[in-house]
Amino acid sequence: MTAQPLTADDVVRIEHRARRAGPANCWTGTSGTLAADVIRLLAERNRLLVEIAQRDERRDLPAR
């Protein structure tokens, strides 16, 4: 089975679940640490998507 790309709705639901397992439920516990890792991974995913979009834009610019 191949993984399907994450949709915007998927990301929203994932972040919601991670935040629900986070601060109010003790970030230092097992699920809290995992929740913090998920939030960091989502931030890194977003950073990479922005970087890819910027590279695509530069590639589409006319040559000088």
C-alpha cells in the first residue's frame, strides 16, 4: 500500500489531535513529547513546501 499525499484537511486534523495531546495533558509525558514532535514535523513539512514552491517559481522565471 502506498501512502497518499496529505490533504490540507488531513494536516488540520493531525495538528488538532497533536495539540489536544499536548500542553493541557503535560508536554513532558510520552504522548506530550510525541505531540511536540508532530508539531515540529508539521512545521518542517510546511517549511519544505514553501522552499519547493520558491524553487519552482525561480525555475519558471525567464532566463536572462
